[in-house]
Amino acid sequence: MVAGSKRGAIRIGISGWTYAPWRGVFYPKGLPQKKELAFAARQFRSIEINGTFYGLQKPEAFAKWREETPDDFVFAVKGSRYITHMRRLKEVEAPLANFFASGLLRLGPKLGPLLWQFPPHMRFDEDRFEAFFRLLPHDIKAAAKLSSQHDERLAGRAWIEAEGNGPVRHAVEIRHESFCTPAFIELLRRHNIGLVVADTPEWPLLMDMTADFVYCRLHGAEELYASGYGDNSLALWASRIEAWAEGREPEDAKRVLGPSPDRAKERDVYVYFDNDIKVHAPFDAANLARRLHAEADTAELLERGDAVGM
């Protein structure tokens, strides 16, 4: 970090927390499954909720997750695949209202960015994405208003109360080359929606800055969901994250367009490791956080997974 420079908040964590192979490796042997979130949340400043992608959760679940995590903790929430994969953004007004009414607002100040992931075969359609982006709420009160428009599926189990009025951030993860176009980048910038920096051998890796924050997902650069990050790779990502947090852009940034016009302003950066198959994710996340002095206040010292018999 450059002396005297300011930087946004850096939150480094993992994608999900319920993985059987992690037990006895990342999680202490004998730790009850119901205590795994509390343990993981002491190690990292943020975690992605994956269950929201597969189905609507209940307000009680969000309230429980909030209670089990430290005060300075933030969840990223994965958007519903019913909206992104099944409906493919067509006629999603009611599903979007249902998604927000399912309990996201129960997280209160622990509600972090929302991740909208699109399937590899879905191509860029400017009109369709423009219409979807116009529906997205960008603050808590707008999210509560949208939640109140839920349909009968959420009758008796909706949560539509706003707690304060902080921002609601959105990021999209694309997996098709057709998105590598100036029209898409410009559309994201108009709506202040982040483009996920996704490290993977299979999908486009773009680093265009399109919002007032940065969202990274590190899936494994060599083998999807499986390969780990060595010292050289972590050093490279640490350098990139430091640049983004300080309002700069990495020298090796792969972009469709030129640098963001507001690049002098520091940004918050969210980073999630998704290389979970061989238990690399939590150890890679801990190592990267240490490099950036972005550990959780309650983090315990975690050695690399290969040092504990992975």
C-alpha cells in the first residue's frame, strides 16, 4: 500500500460454507455442523450465501445467519437461478420481488452485494439486460418497496421491513464471450453494477471497472473449482486488489474499454474463493487476506491446506 493512500474496505472470504470434505481439515475435527458458519465467519470478513441460488430461503434462516456472525461481518447473496437460468430475465418482476421478500432484509447491515450469475450458454441481449437492471433496487428502502410486491407464493412468510437505508449493490458474472463488448460495459456503468472479475480457465476474465466497488470470484485458474493458488498467484491478486481498493487499476488489467473515469476514488473490494473441491478455498482466502492485512479481527492462524494433509 502506498504511504498515505486511502483504500476502500477489502473483504476476502469463501463461497458457501457447508462442504463435507472441509470437516476435519478446515473445520476442527468434531465441530458440529450447526456451528460451521460461526467458525468460518470468525476467519473471514465475508462469505457468499449459495443456498439462495437454488431456492427461496425463509426469513428465519437469514435472521439465524445474522445472529451467528460477528458485528463487522457481511454476506454476499447469490441471486436466484429461477431468475437468471430458468426465466433468463424474462418476465421476472414477481420472481424478483419474491426473492427480496424471502428474507434478505433480515440481514440488516450484514447484507452485502448481490451476485447475479448467468449460465455459460446465455448470450448478451442488451434490451433484456437493460430491462432487468432497471428493476434492481439500489438501496434498502427501494428493496423493501420491491419486496412488498411479492405474490401469493410468499404469503405468510415474507419479510418486507427496511432497517435503515444503506446501499444495495449488484454484480453480474458472465460466462459467454458475447458479453465482451463495449455496449455491455457501458450498460453496467450506467446502472452502477459491478462486473465480476472471474478467474477461471473456461470463462472470460475481464477487469473493466463498472461500479463503485469490485467483486472477484477465484474459481481456480487451471482447473475449475479444484486448483489452488500458490504464492506467486496470490501475490499477483494481492497487487490487483490493492490497486482497486486505492482507486487505481492493475497494470495487467484485461478490459474491453479503457480505465474507468472515476478511477481516482477508492473502492470496496469483495473477493470470494470458489475452489472448494480440494479444500483450497479457505486456506487460499486466509493467505490472501494476510497479504493485504485484511484479516477478520477474530481470525485464527490458518496454514495452507497442503500442510494439514489435504
